Amino acid sequence: MPLAIALVALLALLCVSGAFIWSRLAATNARIIGAPGGEVREVFRGGVMARHIITSGPLVRLEFFDWGIRLRGTPFSRWAVPTWEARYDDLAVAELVALPASRIAVCFRPRDSDPRIIAFLSDRSQHILRALEARDVPVNRAVTRIGRVEEMYR
């Protein structure tokens, strides 16, 4: 019995430390620009695809403001999903990417070779591109098929 308790405690410790390390790695994708609050104009729910993290389902919110966009986790997923912000004029392009057997994602590439690229997985990618175009963000509607997330960063 004491051996079973020790094994369960060890397993719990490994799970907690693994989740902590993973959340720290995912946090390297954060991009906070100190943007003002403001009223959310549009909200889309979906997932996120970036280094060290891929989520599915409605765990992420893509919020449109007057000043730009913000991706962030829902209250349930904020511990794992990094917050990513950009002003509309900071975006070099919004383009479509897809992994094999994956939904199409809108990939946001900041100007000035900022390496913090992130993609938003959604069934409403065309609507998102139209919303970005209305705010003068360059878009690319051609879907780039990638084999791994790392290929987004090339």
C-alpha cells in the first residue's frame, strides 16, 4: 500500500511539473503590446497553433478592437494559452495555413521580422480575413499546407 501511494504521488508530481514546463514553453509565444482596453467589436472562438502549443475547440478568443486584435485563452485555458496582441498596422500579413487533417488557421505575421507568429484555428477563417481586410490588413487567401508547426516560422 505505501508503494502504491508513493507511485501515485510521483505520478501527480510528474504531471504537475510537466504542465508547468509546458505552460512556460507556450508562454514564449506571448506578444503583449500594452494596448488600451476598449470595446470588443467582434469575437471569434477557436484554437491556437504556435510553437509548443496547439489547441482545438473553443479554448481561444480572437477579439477585434478599434486599435487591433488580441488572442487569448478563455478563463479555463488562460494558464496554457498565451495572450497575443497586434495593432492592425503592425501586421505584415494574415494568411491561411493548415496542418494535415486540421482546420484552416489564420496565421498572423507581425512586421519587422518579429518571430512571435501565431495562428488562429477556426471554421470562420474567411470571415476573419474579411474583417481584417476591412481594417486595411494585407491578407493572403491561398492556403499553405504545412507538415509541422515549425514550418510557419520559415
